[in-house]
Amino acid sequence: MQAKINAKLEAIAAAGPPAPASDMGGTGVQPTPRSMLTVEERMGEISPQTVHAVEQGMARARAADGAGDKTACEQALADVRRSLGQ
């Protein structure tokens, strides 16, 4: 699922204008999904509410997965997909 979310974030980023180097400050050579969300939020490509919903949903999914609760994990991932418009 993380790969699908990364692909969606990359598609959102690719659809928008290129970010100036100053917006990428503080990120490493390989951007993470979280750093991509942050830059897209700064550029207005994704709302702060969507960023928050994705971060919270992924945290719930990881916690449910760690607890062995497949149903809760799948529900959290479905929430993330909905937040990303999938």
C-alpha cells in the first residue's frame, strides 16, 4: 500500500509546477513520502487537511498491522485512499 500512496503523491507532484530549490530545503537526496507531502502542501497542490488525513490514516494502518488487526488496517488504508481521491 505504501508504494501505491507514494505513486499517487508522485503523480500529484508531477502534475504541478516544479518546486523551487528553496522549497526542498531540509530534505535529503531521496525524498520521503512525508517530505513530498510537505512540499506539495507548501505549493498548494495538496491541502493541509489531506496531509493530516494521510499521515493519521497511515499511522492507524501501521498500528493496526502491528497489532495483527487486518480489518482495522484495511479500513485505515481505505481511508487514506479516499483522502487521496482514489
